[in-house]
Amino acid sequence: MAQKNDLFDDLIDISKSISGLKEPFESLTDTFLGKTPQGSPEGPTWNPADYKDRPYANSLPCLVCKSEKSGCRACMDACPTGAIEIEDSSVEILDTCRKCGVCVGACPTEVFSTPRLQPKRAYDAIATAAAAYERAFVTCTRALRRVPRANEVVVACVGDISSETWFSVLADYPNVSVYLPLGICDKCRTTTGEAALEEAIAQAERWAGTGLGLEVEAQELTCVKRREYERKEFMDNIVRTTGITVSKLSPAAAAITTVAQKIRDHSSSIMKLERTLDAACGVTTHKQRRQLTQGRQLLLSTLQSHPDLAGNVVTRVPECDPASCTMCGECMKVCPTFACDLVGANGRFAVEPTYCLGCGLCAEVCEPHALTLREHDGSELVVLDPEAERKAAEAARARKDAEKAKAIAKKKLNKILDQVEKLSD
């Protein structure tokens, strides 16, 4: 059902029409004055280097640095120039690095990072564009080749974005698409980027149960603001100009959620989730504080909002054969997130699925081969919110009390009606 326009919508349409009439003359004036369309003498210029950052490495969670028995080579396999070396428990990025960032999305323990490609920051950038515009696009510098518009998120390579980030985007914003013209990856020197993109998106689509849009034609890159976002901008302008409180002008306006508020709410939900996990199982019995990667934070927060998708998510969690376990504790020592633990007087193996990344290092270092990785669905990753459960229980009790009071009142009323009927006889 189409949304009915109110006074604000009509005013917005009128102002846009007036702007459309003014723009041709302004553009002509700018041409004579030698100004750019942006209205400044210089204006923004396109420089692909602005969207590329050399990654930095944190060796502490690196699986190879934790144990030479690790078979993980994800970063070195992903690097198109062989610029990553791991020696003496240290990760080194050589000068041959071309700042493509594919290693960031490839590493399961988030050893590599850049300011632009942190999973949470990448999600926020895409979500900001998708919340404000009817369509948002994620693309690379080679595909766009111009200054991006507000609904276009540019990264060095689209293969930089992890499957957890794509999953969160797909679940929350179905209006996001990837823009890659046909053949654009064929001659790219980031030879591993297309394979990384395909793998990350394929996994995210399986988890989300839906497909990610793909655009190959430049003319399809529309830039249209959502009507509710236009309303918010228009109302903010009224407040700045007149000082009138918008919510007093229209009750519906008070219900409009700003783009910034959506991002803040998402960050708040992640922080709340972390606090819940930290209180429940954030520390091992050996006083080691467990670690949540940003990708795992996004995955958990998305499953909190969309628990129906948990059945699509497949995770690998170690299971222990007690008869073979020697309780040596090697699994605890090498676990990058301290998800593994030995509990009880006999040192029984235990693992927290919410923190476990399924990297398999614990099984690789286990000498008696007591640990085996098993696949599970994501139901164990849906973290119960104690506060929400308390409120739901209170609401259920209130409904039960109301039904009970209603039944008592009905019984009393029927008794009175029976007595009235007897008197009338």
C-alpha cells in the first residue's frame, strides 16, 4: 500500500522542483566563472590512493605464531604479491604490499587490519549509505574511477570484506548491491580478489538465505534518497532556520529514526551483547579473558536480531573424547580467543561456542588427537538477553493475572445475573 503524502512531502517536492529550475542557471554561471559543479574552485578530486591503506599486523592472534603445527596459510594464499612473511612468531608485511587489503578479509583471527577495513567500520559505512538511500553500492577503485557519491562505498578490492560483514549487511539492508563491470577483475593485479569476493559472498548468502545484488552497468548506479531521510533533512533545516520543534509540527515526525541513530543503536546492541557474554562466560576458569573478534561481534548481533537465520549458519566447534584427553592444556594455550577451557577438578575439556572461531588449531596441537571439529548450526550462537527474558516473563505474568482477574469478574457477574433472574421469577 502506497504511503500517503502529507504537507511535508509536498513541501519537499516543491523545493526539489525549484532546485531543479535553479540548477541549469547555476551550472551555466559556474562554467563562466571556472568553478566545478561542487561549487568550489578546486572541488574533490579522484585519487584511488585515498581508498587504499597498508594493513598492519597484530601477531598475537596469528595461528602460525601460536604454533608451528598450524596449517593456516590464509593470508599468504590471499596475498597477490607474496608480501606476507611469518617468522619467529612475528608477522611481517614487506614493501611489495600493494595495499589491496585482501589479507584483511582472509584471516580468520583478524590479524590484519586497516582503519577503513575493520569489519565494524565497513559495516557502518555500508549501513549509513543503505539507510539513507533507496539503493547503496559497494565497489572498488578500478570499477568506479571517479569521486564516489554518498551512496557508494569504495574499497581497494571488494574481496576485502569478510563474510560476517556481508551477512550482517544482507540481513539488515537488502537494498545493497555490488558494482563490478564485466571483465573488470580479469586484468586486475589483485589476482586473488575475485576469488575472495566469491567465497565471502557465497557464504554470506547461504547464512542470510538471500542473494546480494550485482550491477555491471554504470547507468544503473542511481542515487536517490529515501523519503524518510529527505523528511529528516527538511525538518532539521526548519529547526535550524525557525527554531520550531519539528515534533510539534507533526507527530509522525517524532517517530522518524535518523541514520546516525540506527548506527548508534547497532553499536549499542553489540556493546550490550558483549556485556552479557562477559558476565556469563567472559573469563575462563584459569582467569583468562575471552576475546570476541569484530567479525564474530557482527555475526552474533545479527543473529540476535534475526534468530530465524541461525539454522542457516554452520559453525565448527571442537568436541573432545574424554578417554583420549590427557588434560595437558595445550588447546587452552593456543586458542586465539581463549574459547577453550579445562573445568572441574578433573580438568574436563569445555568450549564456549560464541567465542570459538572454528580455526581448528586446538585439534592440530592435540597430541593424543582427542579433539575433533564437528559442524553445528548457529542456534548456540543466539545469546539470550537476561533483561529481555525478564521483561517477557513479567509480561507473561501480567497477561496471566489479567486473564485470572477477568475470569473471577466474569464468575461474579454471572452469579449476580443469576440472582437477578431468580428475583424476576
